[in-house]
Amino acid sequence: MIVLGIETSCDETASAISEDGKILSSFISTQKIHKKYGGVVPEIASREHDKILNQMVFDTLNDSKKSISDIDGIAVTQGPGLTGTLLSGVCFAKGLSLGLNIPIIGINHLEAHIFANFLSDPNLKFPFICLLVSGGHTQLWHVESLGKYKLLGETRDDAAGEAFDKGARILGLGYPGGPEIERNAKMGDQDSIKFPRPLMKQKNYEFSFSGLKTALLYYVNDGENKNISDIAASYQYAIVEVLISKLKLAVENMNCDTCVIAGGVAANELLRNIIRKLLPNTYVIFPEISLCTDNAAMVAYLGELYLNNGKKTAIDFKVYPNMKLA
């Protein structure tokens, strides 16, 4: 089966072609226009998607050496995300589905991030623990099989990626915040400032990052060490330690020998390095860096799995900005 995947949940426009579980072509365009605003402007993001999506799909087909008539089905991100940007992709995908008379399936963006790990490691087997960590979500999942997931815990307030973005803003760094903090942290001492680790000692799977963000703000205003690299390194280390402590607890309590990391924060180098050190007896899978950020390869791959199982979505389906996984 050949599936076209489309992703427009936020500020990445992406399309990909999947055939028999392999990605033949994948294109991503990140909208640089938002940098001057310090964050994504939804209306601008929607217009940017509309400008390039048609040509991107054409380029993706050419790159995969497929024609539009070869496509057996379409997978498109249905949520969560920004309403307008989701509609850009869904409306385009619906038009193709009707014009080509082929099935369409709406894909949960969070679920697609989890299944991106199968593209990095086809030998991945169920069940496994997933740390899903991005700008909008910080969650721990027990993944039993396709479509069967149990939420173990999640953040009470800010997501980890949001904490990175807001922290970068406090420090006067650029957007997106995660890469900017990571870049500055490489030149700093992560042990120089002792930021709090909210909920880290509690034996549950819940996260909280708003207090850490507030502690950063107070430190920037009143702290003695004004070295931005030291502050960034210490702040990053606090976030990473909290994430890893909860993941380690879940792996041990669930007696699971495999875990995967998903979402944009999975690209963080410190997170990757420490997880491997602290979980030496656990089979840990990280997606390739290109699969950590929003992309259509994961959408096409997951869509192909569902379409092969006979699942499809009625053409009048809606977008769900706050779509849940379970």
C-alpha cells in the first residue's frame, strides 16, 4: 500500500510517502517567519501552509518516483494542534481523497510521534513505555499495541518543551527556545546553580514545570551568577533530571524492558546521554532527529498501519485542537 501523509498541526508544513512500511520520500518546511514574533502566530502559520502545501506534495511524489494515481490512501493530522493550521492540511487532504476516490484517515499527532520510533527501529516490539515530551505535552504512556494505550501520568501545568521556550524568553534567547537553551548550555556548568526539581522525589508519574520556570525568573532577577550559559545549563539539567526520574520509575514499576522517547524534546542531547547511562539494562529507542520534530513520515507510516487494518475516516471528519490519545 502507498500512503501520502500530510502534517500541518503547527508551523511545520510536511508531506511524505510511505510504501509497505518504508518511507520513500519526506519533505519538511519550517516557517521562519515566526521567529521575529517569539512564537507561532496561528493566522500566519495557516497562510504559510496554504502557500506551499500543493507544491510540496508534488515534490514529494516526484522524489518518491510515484504519481498521484499511485496513491492508495491519505493520512493527515487531525489533532491536536492549532485549529487553522490543522484545517489547512485536512481540507487539502479531503480534496485529494474526493478527487482520487481513495480512503482518508485522520491521525492523532501524539500517536504518530510514538510510532515514529518504529521508523528508527523496525525491530521495536510491544509493549513498551513511552516518554512523550514536546512543547504542548509531557506524558508517560504504557503502549500495549496499535491503538491500545494507558496514560501513566502527565504534567500538571507546563509541558517540558513549553518550559524550555519560556525559559529561553526569560533569558533573552531566541525562538525556538529548546535548541537555544541547549546551544548555550553546552558552554556552561550544569552544576553551578541548584534549581528545584518539582515532584521528582514523589513516587508517581506526574510532572510540574511551572515552579521551575518561576525559580528561573527569580534567579535571573536576583541571582549572583549572571553567566547565561551557566544558567541555561543548570535549567536544562533540572528539566532533564525530572523527566528521566519519572521515566526510570515507570520502567521499574511496570517491569518493562523497552522504552521509547517521542516528541520534539527527544532531540535534546543531554536527555539522550543521561537516559542511556541511567537505564543501562533497558532497550532505549530515540527517533532520528528528523523524526523528533513535526513531520509527515510518522503520519504516513501510522496511516498505512491503520488503513491496512481496514480503518478509515468518514470524509466529513473534523479537526480537534485538543485531541486526546486515550
